[in-house]
Amino acid sequence: DAQCLTAISGTSNNLTMRSKTAVAQIGSLAGMLTLYPNPNNGNFTLHASLDETQAGPVAVEVTDMIGQQVYSGDAQVQSGILNKEISIPGLCQGMYMLHLKTTDAAATIRFIIRK
């Protein structure tokens, strides 16, 4: 069971943060990937229209905004269509990123969890 983190008071002399400032779209997935509903409560549907010759599994990963993986799985593409219902119970409210990777393309979409 996942637990939401709470703020901790403290002092630090050094703080190093690395952040990606852009998301590269590779191949032809840009604009063909949808996630709904958004915002959601951790239950959502992923839909993508890909090249009709595309078939087989694609990698699906969800990370929080600091890059920690909260979900990893595969989705099957049939005749160029991907439809996958995803349930990630116990996520804290906030913004997350879903990464979809095929053999020759990748896309990232942001979504919000609201309870």
C-alpha cells in the first residue's frame, strides 16, 4: 500500500536538483496519445492510434514529478490501436507523467491525480 509523503522540517546546506525541461517526441506518437479522464483518481484509460502495421507490446511507465517510478507495465497494440485501462491505487494528489515507448517511437503525457 502506497503512502503519501508528508513535509519534514529541517536544514540542509546543499541541495542539488536535476530536472528535465523538455520532453522529446520521437517518431509519430505526438498528438496521437490520449489519457482520460484527466484529472483522475488513479483509474484512467490510455488510448493511442499508431501506425496500422504496429502490433505487439509497448512499454508504459508512470513517474511522479521527481522521476520516481510508480507504475510499469506493457500494453498490447492491435491493428495500430492501443487501449489500456490502468489502475494505480494509493497515489497521492499531484502531477504525474506517463511514458509510452514503442520500438521506434516515444511519447510522454502529463496527468493529474485528484482525490
